[in-house]
Amino acid sequence: MPPTFTKHAGNLSRCAGLACAFGIPWSNAFFRVGLTGVLIALPFSGNLLQRARQCLREPIAQLALILFLLIFASACLARQPHEMAMYDLGHYRKLLLIPIFAIVFEESNDQRRFLAAYCAGVFVLMVPTLMDGSGLLQAAGWNFTQFRNQAYEPYRLGTPNLVYWRNQIVHGFHVSVLLVASANAALHWPRWRWQLALLCVLCIADISLFIYGRMALFSLLLAMGCILSLHVASARERALGMLALVTMATSAYLLIPQVPTRLNTIYSESSTFFETGDVQTSAGQRLHYWALSLQMWKEAPLLGHGAGAFRHKLEESNDPAASLGHRHPHNEYLLQLVEFGLAGLLLLVGLLVTVIQTSRRISDPWLSRSVTAGVLLLCLNAITDASVHNDWEGWTFVMLAAIACASRMHSKQ
């Protein structure tokens, strides 16, 4: 093909990838159009086979493909209904995009743009929540209520629903990633320090004041801990920083009414579950699912029950939570154990650890610290949600893993 044509195809694939990253936090349309553009343009971008061979030598790409192949084999051999097995397989197909995005965003500048496009998308996700919570939407007479996400409406804890496009859990995760990326950028580019510091304040206000997701509070603490540990070298300064972090958390608990309300419901819902077996609360569902998952894992510890097994178990046993429609136990690690056994869990943990180790070696400080903290936040979020199985947390992981993989490829050139 003419060099000019392949050059334009490469540029188109990168632009489409940026649209895809921009859409991950908030827009299905941007995401799907961008992903389609990547898949159409990439084959014409030149030297694809050579770049693919180079990418497939990387441990991140290899682990992602092996994990997907295990899930694929599990779906093919599953005793569960075909629809249930294919549903879970479909949600893990995104692992195949890690090497593809790594090929598209080989250069360091392109990797920075990739992450920046995602951060811009998170900002768009956050703006209506901030405007709604501060009363600006009402003052301007704008009505965006049709875009609010109602996924966790029964668990609102008496607070208004102010999240748009994505649910509470996903919203809190995305904003936590934006917080660490913004803080790292503020410390890396002093020229934009005050603007980025303001963005960090908005992220903290969004999570602590305007949403009711409880895991987001723990993500916020981890995000601030990551910022501290990644930028402070001496033990004395880290100790002082941790003391300041504890003081801030305590002050937030005492001074912001929403914080103790959200945390106290974890205890009350858990107590109710242990006393009455109530699975209609958020915490009650998770505790019930986790106990069921451990029981199922003991029955098939090495390779699990196969794709779709968790949902099938709920329906087959007339479980009291079957009517809720959940297809996973709200814990990525337990989902791997139940459906793919120790083999699946070890591959997933190996992939996560490899991405973290690789990201810490990225030469660009902003990319290195942001990707490392982002994956750590996903690891935390995966305790109360199936974060790789789910769409928008999972696609964020694909993006971060692709950046780490591409940076290692680029360092060898």
C-alpha cells in the first residue's frame, strides 16, 4: 500500500482510539464509534503483522490472551445454558483489545493522549453531577434528569440521585482515577498546577458530597494514599503524609454528614443480613453472593464450574436473590474462582501484578504513576464489583494495561 495511505490509516486508528477512550467514562456512542474506527483502520496502518508479533511477545498480552482462552474453553465446555455462558464470554472479549490498543498507541506521546482523552471523558461524566449538586443546573433552568442513572436507586440512603450516564460504583471509580491522574499531572507540570489542583478538589467534592456510592470513599482514600506514596521518598515525609491523610479522613467523617451516613449503612445492612438473611440491601446481597461463591468454589476448585455458572446456580436453586438479575457475585476474584477456578484467579492476579510492575517502569512519570494508581484502584474496586467483567471499569483496565504493554514495547526499540 502507498506510504501516504498507511500513514493516514494509522492516524485514523489513533484518532478513533482517542474517541473510544473519551467515551469509556460516559458515552456509549463515542466508545462504539471509536472502537469500530480502530478495528477498521488498524489493518491498513502498515507493518501490522510485525507489530503484532512484537506485541505478543509481551507478558501482559500473553497473560491476557491465555486468560481469555481459558474463559473461551470454559464457555465451550460449560454445562450451563448457552446464553449464560456466552454472556460471560462476551464480557471478557475485551481482553483481546489489550494488544490491539498497544499496537495503536506505540509511541509515548500517543499513550499520553490516550490517557488524557479518558480523563477528559471522566470530567464530562463529573460535570453534571457537580452542577446538579451545587444547584447550578436548577438555577440555570436546565433539566438533565433523563440522563440520570437509576441502577442503584433503591439504595440511595435518602440522598438525591445526582449521577449521570454511569452508575454510582462506576462513577466513583472513574472519578478516583481522574483524581490520581490530575494530582500526578499537577506535580509533573508546574505550569498547570493550580488548574489541576482545582480539578482534584472537584473530584474530592464529587465523591464525598454528591454521590452515595460507599466504595468510592475507600477508593478516594486509596487514591490519596497512592499520590502520597508515589511522590514522597523519605520515610519521615511519608509518615507525616499518612498522619495528614488520617486527619483529613477523620475530619470528613465528623464534618460531612453524608460520609458517616454512607459508612454506617455498611454496618447496619451487614448486621441485618446476619440476623435475618435479608438480601434486599446492597451489603446483604454481596455477603450472600460471597458465601454462595465460596461454597461453589469448594465443589470445583481447580477449573471452576464454567462460564455462566454463577447465574445458573441462582436460578437453578431458586435462590432468594435470583429475582435481582445479577450475573456475578459483585467480586471479580470470587467470580474467577467460581467459574474458572484457581487457574482463572491466578491468571487474573498474574495479569494485574504484571501490569502494575510494568507500569512502574514506564519512563514517563505521569503515565507511570497514573497507570499504576489506576490499576491499584481497580484491584480495590474488584472486591465489591466484578470490575474486569463489567463493561466500563473493565474497559478502563484494558486501556491502562495497553498503555503499560505499549510502553514496554516502545522501550525496546
